[in-house]
Amino acid sequence: MIIQRPTGSEHSLDAALSIHDLTVAYHRKPVLWDVDLDVPEGSLVGIVGPNGAGKSTLIKAAMDLVPKASGRVMIYGQPYRKQRRLVGYVPQRESVDWEFPVSALDVVAMGLYGRIGWCLPVTRKYRDMALAAMERVGIADLAHRQINQLSGGQQQRVFLARALAQDARVYFMDEPFAAVDAATEKAIVQLLRELRAKGRTALVVHHDLQTVAEYFDRVILLNTRLVAHGPTTQVFTSRNLHETYGGRLNLLDEAAEAIGRQKVTA
Amino acid sequence: MNTPFVWMWDLDGWIIAAGVLCAMSCALLGNFLVLRRMSMMGDAISHAVLPGIAAAFLLSHSRDSAWMFLGAAAVGVLTAVLTQGVHKLGRVDESAAMGVVFTTLFALGLVMIVRAADTIDLDPSCVLYGSLEATPGDLWLLGPWLVPRAVVILAAVFLINLTLVAVFFKELRLTSFDPALADSLGISASAMQYLLMTLTAVTTVASFESVGSIIVIAMLIVPAATAYLLTDRLGVMVTLSLVIAALSSVFGHLSAISVPRWFGYVDTSTTGMMAAVAGLFFGAAVIFSPRQGLVTRWLRRTRMSLRIVRQDVLGVLYRVRELHEQTMPTNVSASAGVDVGKISRAVGIGRVTAAFCLWRLSKTGRIMPDPDGYQLTPTGLEEGRSLVRSHRLWETYLRDHLALPADHLHSPAEKLEHFTGSRMQARLDVETQHPRVDPQGQQVP
């Protein structure tokens, strides 16, 4: 079978996200190598690959958070710095210090800082917007808790509410499902579907191969280079997975993948 | 020899004013340094600015503060830039990079000062250990008032810091908490970093000549670290740190001029005392902090242990009564001589604790003494029953769901029973399918 790769002709201006020839290197060691892909508007995209495959780097490079060695990234046909307002970001939960002296509401309101503008205070209006976002993920009652008093799942929901408050059209989420309880996982899936129904696009770094087929319309298989990208039903095959994980995939994962495929076809 | 100190407004008033302004300027920035885990950046900058001061001095041939500010502020920012550079290019840890940069710059500054010392009057000790006590000696005419130069400069620095921190409060909070999100929103984390570094450099230089470097390092870290222990809101933390800094200065000076005299010595260094008092505040916060303080933790632990012991006492009394019902159904009210000694042995606690718990239990109407010992009141009976019920349900649950052998069931159940509310007990009952007897064959009450 030939590995699916988007060709140059597929690039279009109205793709929510268009990555062209992206290469990123840390200390001259390539982390992403010549990645080329277009993500259509309104899709839920899982980013899958082994540890160190460059999954987080892909979304960080898309948001100009890490320098690119070459290539360009377009959000709705424009470079990121012109489209900040269209992008929402959910970083890895461990990337921040949860002992920081702020309330859950303070953190959610941070998603609005871009809109509030430099040096202007967070007024009542913005606090209400933040609260409404917390309502949507079911944590409005925790608004005034200090963030270290929240459980892991609740902390993840705080980050999701913050991204929702950004009211973006493209969301980048770095492992939102990592170590969350079942209720939070369900809430996140529900939220992703709501976003899709509104024509929003989400790219989600994901580790659990068993749920890829269930949660995502499209999948990006990554291992420094792009192994495959496309609709989950076509691309999420054991052959591609095998190539992505370089034989590191164990029997259990393969079985899970087989189960997942049956669910899709059923 | 043991003369009481004499308070002089012209002298002590100005010393305290300079101390308070300096301490608050440092503490204000310190909040963000501490939260960014960059506490030592203040230390680094306070040393690294030395070549800046020396260079400004050599170039301008004057001790004019304006030149020193510029030189030191430039080197202060350079420290931040170089640290990041060494960290990234040299691929060494950030704190190691900081260590390399500031020691090198500091050494360079010392060399410059010593080289220049032949021709110019600039003494390293006067740069490093400025004397707060000399503050009232150097006066500026400000309108109709004579005000010490250091007070004017430190007041200006404090106002600048206060204004910028107030204006950029939101940005400082975001970039300290989540720099990646800040950058993604277009709020440059490195711009805020350099603003903070510049302010730290300027503050450090302004404080250098009036109070010396040790106090700057102390005030950049200690008040903020103390405030961090006392609250979980950034705004409150900043306010508290200012109060702690001001109090440290006031009490620092007061103790410097009074405490040594109690022991027949002359006054000691005010800046030393300010740092020491700030340290005392920190120590007090470690011990008494409402959330993680040692006292709070000890109280919480003790209160919980006593609650558990009281419940165990009720459990013992319930089991005794149960045994009685089985052996002598006609005489259920008997307490079977359960006294302090028996309780302390059965629960495994000292006699004093046992007596205290029994006293508390009778005071809250759970047990009452009878000629033979103690027996349960209806309230106590219900609580004891509930505890024993939780215990036996847990034993059943652990056997059914974790397949623990029979001799491993008692001790986990003994712990879990104390944390089982009525809702959890109901769920346990459902999940163990309403057992009538526990794995030991005892009835589940």
C-alpha cells in the first residue's frame, strides 16, 4: 500500500490550517522533517506518534512558539501572527506550576487577555465571559478555588474553559486526555463535537490509540516526518501505525486498533 | 554603659523612610522573581551590575547617580540576555548559566574598581555595603524641605516600580504563570522578562549605595516568599509582601538601635537587622501559615487522630455490648466494667488520652458513666454501630473485590472505617450485595 501524502495541488487558501515544508530542529537535530499537510475546516484531527515524534513541536511551531528551520504555516491563508485571534491553545497540563497563587477564574480569564489588550484590567464583563466558559465545561462552581485545590481532571477543564473563552476557530490541544478521569474525558469529547458542529477545527495530540477512531475524523501520524495524514478511516491502518511506531507497537495496541476499525466500519 | 537609645526624627525617621522605600521596591519585584523561580536572578544582578557601576564611574569620573544608573541598568539587562544566551548556546542549565555570567561580571567589576582605586576614590566596600546610617548626611533641597538624597531616589524608584507593576499586572501574571500562552496571544513573555530584569537592575543600583547588596537580595526574596506562604491570591501576595517589607525595615531599625543596648553594646547595622527581622517573619510564616504551616498541620493531624480515637472508643464499647447481647441477652445494659484502663489497652492509646476521649464523649452525650464503667447513650450507640458496620462492610468488600486473604482484611478496614460517610457506606452495602455477616462470620449491624 502506498502511504498517503497530500500533494502540492491539495493546498488551498481556505484550509483552516496549512503546513508547507515545515522543518524544526533543536540543537541541529531535526524534530520535524519536511511536514506538509492541509487540515480542512470543521475537522477533529488526532495527532498520533511515539514519544519524541514531534507532536507537541508541530503545534508549537504552528503557533510560532518554537523557531522553524524552514517552511511556513498558514491559518486560514495568513501567517499566525496575523491570525492570533483565530487560534486557541490548550498546553500540556504539566507545563505550568499549579501552585501559582491564582484562582481557576483568573486562569480562565487569561484566555481573554489578547482581546482585552495590553495594560487594561480584567473587568466584570470579561470575568463573566470566563465564567460562562467554565459553565460550559461544568466547573463554574470551582471558579474561586485556588488552582492547586483542583483535581487533575478539573485542572484540565480549566485549561479547556480558557481555550473556549478564546472563542477561536482553530484549537491546538496538547494531550488534553492525559491522566484525566472518565467524566472529564467524556466532557472533552462532548466539547470537541460541539466545536465541530460550529465549524471549528481542533488538532489534538493524543496518546491512546484505542480511542483515535472513535474521537477523531482525521489523523496525523507523525514520527519526525509525516507518515500519513487523512481521514481516520483511510489512514489509521495497522500498516501506517506500524510504520509510525517503527515496530514498537505491541500486540495489545494492534488489537486495540483492530477493535477501533471495527467500530468505525460498524 | 547601658544607656537607653535616643530617638531623633531627623536621623531615625529618614533612615526608616529610606529602608522602607528600598525594601518595598525590592519586595514588589520579588513577588514575580519568586513565582518565576528566578529568586537568584536578583542575587545575580545585584552582583553583576558592579562592572556597570565601575565603567560609568571610570568614564564619567564622578559619583553622579545618573551615570551609575545607566551603567548598572545596562549591565543588569545584559546579565539577563547573557544568561539566556549561555543557557541556549552553551546548552547548560539556566541556573548554571546565571552562575557563570554573574560571577564573571562581578569579578570583572572588582578588577576594574581595584585598578581604578589608585586614581579615584571608589572603594569596593562602599559600593557593596552602602551604609543606611549615612543616609541623613547627604541632603537635597526639595522645595522648602531638606530631604536626604537616598530617600528622594528610592521614593522615585518605588513609584516607578509600583506604577509599572500596576500597569503590567495582568501581563506579569500571565507571563509568570504560562509564558507559552502569553506568546501565543501576542503578549511577549521575553519582553516582560526584560522589563522585570531592567527594573530589578535599576532598583538594585538605587539600593546599593544606600543600603548595600545583602539587604537587596534579602528583600527581593524574603518578603515575597513569606507572603507566598500566607495567601493563594497574587494581588494579596503582592500587598502582603509590601507590608512585610515595610515592617521588617521599621522593626529592623528599631532593634538595631535598641536590642544591642540591652546587652551593653553599641548600635548594630540597621540593614543587617532588617534582613534578620525579615528572616524572622519568614520563620513565623513557616510555623503559623494558615494552610501549610507547621502549627496548622500539627493541629489538623492531632484533631484527626483524636477523632479517630474517639470513634475507636465507641467501636470498642459497641463490640462489648454486642458480645453481651449474645452471651447475656437479659442484661444488655451492663457495661462489663469498661474503664479507662481497659479502653486504653483495647484502642492502644495512653491512659491520659483515653481519659480525655472518654471525658469528651460523655460531654458530647455519646457515653455515660455507670458504677461499673461506661456505657453508650442512644447517640453513641448509633455512631458505634455505624462504625462497626463500615468496618465489616469494608472487610467484605476487600475480600470480594481485591481477593485479599482473611488475615489481611482487618487493618485496611480499620483505617477505612474512619473515612466512610453514610453515602459511601450505602454504596459499599450495594457493591457487597447487602451481606448479613462479614468474612469473620460476625454480623453486619
